[in-house]
Amino acid sequence: MSTRALRTAASGMYSQQLNIEVIANNIANINTTAFKKNKAEFQDMMYQEIPVSTLSSDLTQSAQASSDKIQIGNGVQPVSSQKIFSQGDLTQTNNQLDLAIQGDGFFQVKKPDGTYAYTRDGSFKINSEGKIVTAGGYYLDPEITLDEDSVSLVVNKDGSVEVEQVGGGKIQLDNIQLVRFLNPGGLKAIGNNLYEETNSSGTPIYGTPGLNGFGEINQGYLESSNVDIVEEMISMIAAQRAYEINSKTVQTVENMMTMANNLKRT
């Protein structure tokens, strides 16, 4: 029994250690553009039925009819780290290449190997070819290319793009499309503010910003991280207390085992 209690308490310590690591990552990314916080999720482990011996032959008939087994749990296990895709605050930058999504949706970008990734980080740049790219150099898809005569860029809330050129003329470019998923929490985070499609997320759904449930694009704004520092601090304190209680359980069981060993010697 003491060994089971040690294993149970150890599983609690390990789970709270992972919980602290998730919280630490959230806090570390509090200033990361469009970062979405994670939440560690846990489940109880398999239960074991332990027979209970009869304590007295004088038990009443009703007591004898009660269950002669009790269930003992074997601890806790981490099962997932869920992304929370709640909306972050929009911060005005007045940079014409900064785009923020107000509502659901992701920008689609093309990686060097030809596959696609998805992001809500709209801090775009212009590369040497005049193409709009992410901070990591990935092309925005559909591609939008500016030429040497381009003076300014206008991105409307519906994703339509206009370029003002030298002499005052305007050119209409390809529209920016957004992508959403039936289960965005199932996306795989791959770093660099990018996500990949998975079986859990479902296939990408393409659409026009502002229509059919898609968010609007706001030029000159960036979406902030959705991490709430007060909430994370409270979660960290709760995890620390849970870790301390589990470590206290280990110490208590060790003391009980020591007492039992001493009884055998007397």
C-alpha cells in the first residue's frame, strides 16, 4: 500500500512539473505577437479494487450486503496541452504591412518545401523580390508582389489589396484570403508563430475576410498575446501548492514505512 501511495504522489509531482512548464511558456511569450496560450490537461489513472476483510462477525445483514471492495486510484497523468484560441487585444502600429485578424481565421503561408502553414501573426515584411513575407521569410499565400513603382499599400477589411503607384495611379492586386478550421485547438504548433494542419484540426476552410464566420483584417494593427499574466500567476501558485502537497505525501509515506520497520525490530 505504501508503494502505491508513493507512486501516486510521484505521478502528481510529475504532472504539476509539466503544468509549471506550460505556464512558464505562456508567461515567456506574453509579448509574442498573436501567441495563443496553452492549458495542460490531466486525467486520473486506472483504479484498482482492493478487497476489504470483515472486521466483525456481528455485522448486521445490511452491512454484510454492502460492497466488500473499495477502489484505490493510481494517480494522475497528463494527456494534452490544449491551445486556447481566444482573441488577443489589437495594438495600433500604423505600419501598413502590419495586419491583425479581428475574429476567426488564419493567414496561410507557404514554406520552402511547398507545404502550407498557418499563422495569426500579421507582422509582414517585403523581401528583395517585392513579395510580402512573414518575419521568418515565408510567402503569404496567395502571393502578393509589389514592384518598384509602388508607393503605398492599402489592405481593406475584406482582404482586398490596392497599391498606389508613382503618379497617383492605383492597381488592384489579389485578395488576401483567410483560413479557419473546425477544431483550431487540434492544430500543431511548430514554432515561429506557425501552425500545421492535423487530423484533429480538420481540413482548412478558405473564405473571404468578414464573410461566413471569418474575421476582418485590420491594417496598421497587430494582435497581442492572449496570455493574462494575473491568471497565469494564480495558476502557477496553485500548481506549486499541489506539488508541495504531493511531496509532503511522499514524506509522510516514508515516515510511516520507517515506523513500520521499527515496529518489526521491537
